[in-house]
Amino acid sequence: MLPSPAKGSTRPAGEFQAEMPIEPALTEWSMLLGVADAKTAAALSKIIRAEGIRAKFFSSIDEARTLIAKDRPSLAILEHDPPRIDGMEMCRAIRQQENDREHQVPVVMVAAQENQARAEAGVTDWLIKPFNDAYARTKIRAWALRAACQWMRAVIPEDEERRLARPPMHVQRAPMAQKGTGRFSENVIRTDELIARATKRPSEMRNRSAAN
């Protein structure tokens, strides 16, 4: 078993690196659950606790915003079952709040069927009901690991704009010389000529050789 992190240790979201063990990455992160159906909420809570991940529930957009501002989660699981709960609207609110963030929180939507508005709302993936515990656990584990193990973006150099503005380099092919003479000759076969010859039929090549 991989070693667990020390008690009380914390790491800001987004600072996990590839060489770190997986288990600490999960135990130090949390998930947001916006699920209205009691049976579904209980099943998901059981799965998340089994993975050692902290789960926080919310029932309104304002609650979700407050929780995200306080402790950015590794995953948000929302239920879309209007009018009881509008997961799409919650997802839009999450995306608006994290507009300036480097990495977006993966949002998995729990619903009876996929909605065509997923791209507009910012939904990452879907968990279609009904589902069994094994399937849901696989989904949750995959997205939690993906969020925890993502690479940090490289810092853009200060002179990046100037470097990109430079004119492109043009490489000129130097003429080839006859071996041992130092003199340039048109009889030397060049790379482009070899390519042209390779694409011609043998009969055409024989005719060209005879003409020369």
C-alpha cells in the first residue's frame, strides 16, 4: 500500500506532481456533491469514502460557489433532474467562477440521459442512471486521478512574443561537388533528382539514361 500523507498536511490544488504517490493525491483532495436524490447521494458518498476522498454536499449555486472559493475540489458531481435540481445551471456557475483558474474542475453530471447542452454548460462527463457501484467507482476514480496528476503548465518566457515574431529561417541547399576534384558538376545526382527518379517507371528512367 502506498504511504498516506501525514496528519494535518495540506497541498494547494494544482501542485501535485507526477512523482508523488497516488494515494496522498486523493486523500488531500475533496469532491463536491450536488445530488438531490437521497438514494443516489448515499451510493456516491459510500464510493467516495471508500476511496478516502473528502466529500462536501451542497444544494444551491451559492453554496457551491462558497465551497469552491474556500477549497477547490478535484471533482464535482452534479445531478441534473429539473425542476428538483438543475445541474446544468450549477455547472455554468462553477465555470464562471473558475474562469481565471489554470485548471478547470472536472464536472460529472448524473442524469437519466445525456443533454445536448453539455458543451455549452461545461460538463466534462456523464454518469447515466441507473448505474452500479463498480461503474460509478471507476468513473470517479478515473476523474479524480486525472485531476490530481495533471501536469503544471510551463511558465511562458518573457521574450516569447519577440521570439515568435522573428522571421522564419530559410535553408538553402548547397551545390554538390564531384568527389576528389572540388569542382561543382551538374552530373552529380541531387536529393530532389533521386526522389523524382524513384517516382518514375523503369522504362522512363532507361529512356532518360539513353538520351544522356
